[in-house]
Amino acid sequence: MSRPSQRTLEQRLADGVVVGAEGYVFELERRGYIKAGPYVPEVILDAPDALRQLHREFLRAGSDVMVALTYYAHREKLKDVGRAGELEHMNREAVRIANEIAREGGALVAGNICNTWSYNPDDPVVSGVVVRSQYEEQLGWAVEEGIDFVIAETYDHVGEALIGVEVCRELGLPVMVTFASVQNETTYDGYDYVEACRILAEHGATIVGLNCSRGPATMLPLLEQIRAAVDVAVAAQPVPYRTSPAAPAFESLDSEDGRRLFPIELERFQCTRFEMADFARQARDIGVDYIGICCGGGPHHVRAMAEALGRDTPASRYSPAIELHPVLGTGLGEGSAPIMGGWTVAD
């Protein structure tokens, strides 16, 4: 099958930072196409045009990669919503849609596997067989439909991540592997996050790093350590929420009275586009090679991040021009400064 992009992942990495965009399930839940809780991507079959539209918005905002929405489209999760019989159809259609939109802008297409909730570190051999089977069938269909590389993500266990790398290598696919870093210091099977990334790099991962769970403030310190520890490319896809040392992962964000706000009451912690642009610049400056966004991200975040990295995206035509606002634009003078296509209000 012909590829949408004439340049491979490795070639793009050699040219500079690759911009990614994820958070599909959160954004599509907000738009009314995915059920919060199971977060199974039924939208692929129920409302494919909604998925096409989101892909297209991320592409226009500057993403170099269209990620096939096969996150949680594996056998165990589909059983939860009574759709296990549609497993193959859902996976193939997700890759086809990603390819279709990627061709509109020459983007890479990534197959996607993730934590399965089937892996048991106390019984890695038996549970590992279940995980491997799920990955082999998902990626087998993805390869037949056509992908450039695999994003294997949101891992809590090094053992499960290693299975993902092994399957990708057996299929001859480059793979980006990222950990969720929910706990303060270690994976659920006891590895320091830096060591976890080092292990995956040693086992053949093309890119290693972190995705989801942590916002910019609590992901950046870990990224610096990972960058110093590995020789391969490093990835960063934080959630756009204001996490802190007291609550390093967005799963632990709560209200003043201690009520859990994850996953559908997080708005008060939402990062602005400007904060995500700052993150993109900081990540680039410490040597991160693949910079994107995860759950909670929207196209406006992606555009701001891409522009902060020096990109002029198709969506940049509509970047803010606050100097033209009928109220805020009045009286702007020498004290105003351009910012990301718009303006700050003069002091």
C-alpha cells in the first residue's frame, strides 16, 4: 500500500521535532460520540464522520501524525460494551480513516496499542500470552491496512510495554513507547520511570517517553532525566491540566472537599493554549524529539504548540488577531506586543 507520507518517522525525526496530537477519546466524549467510563471508541463505526473531522482538525492544527483510534479497541474492552464481535471491523476502519485524512496533508499514520488491563505482574507469563494475542491481532490488521509506525502508550507496567515492543519488532515496525507515570516515582511493577524508558530503548524502541497522566509542570522534570539517560528519541505527550507535586497525575486531582474530579470534571485545571505553547518550547529546549498532547487536548492547543515550535499551519490563517477585536482592539498602541498571532493588552 502506498504511504501518505514520502518521509518516514526516522527521516522526520532527523529533520527536527515531530508534532503529535492525541486525546481523541476525551475530545470525542466532549462532543458526544464516546461514553465516559469505558472510553471504547465506538465512534469509529457509529459516527465515522465525527472521527474524520477530528483527525482533519488535528492535521490542520499542525500534527505530523494521524493516530488510528484503536486505543481500547481491543478484545477485552469491547466485551465491556457488548461489541467484541466487531473487533476486526473497528480496527480496520480506524486505520482506513487515519490513512484517508493523512493523505490530505502528507502526515504519518500510526497504529495504536495501549495498556490492556489484562497484564498481571504477579503472573506475567500467562497474562502476557493474553496481551500478546491482543496486540498481534490489532497490529496484524493495522499492517494490512497500512501504517508507518506504532504508538504503544499509557503503560503502567514495563513487562506489558516490552510485549508491545516485541510484537512491533517482529512485524518490522518502528515503535514509540510511552509510560503513563500515574504513581509518583515508579511503574506499577516497580521500575523508576527513567529506568523503564532505558529498558525499552535497550529492547529496540525507536522513541521512548511519557504520555497522559501528567501535566506540563510534573512531566518536564522527568523528561529532563529521561533525555539524559537514553540515546534514542524522546517523546512527551502531557495532559493539558495543571498538575502539581501534591497531585502529579490528573487522576489524583480533586476538589476542595476531596471529591475526585477525574475524568469529567477537570475544567478548573485546564491549561490554556499559551501554557501548552510554553511547554512545547521548554520540551524542545531540553531535547525532546516528539512533542504532542494527550487526554483533554484540543486542536487549539495543538495549533499553539506547533506555532511555538515555529510552524505555520493551515489553521494558522485563523490564529487570534485580538488587535481587531471591537472592544479589546480599541486603543492598542506601543505598549502592545504580538503573541502567537494575537496581541497582549497594553498596560
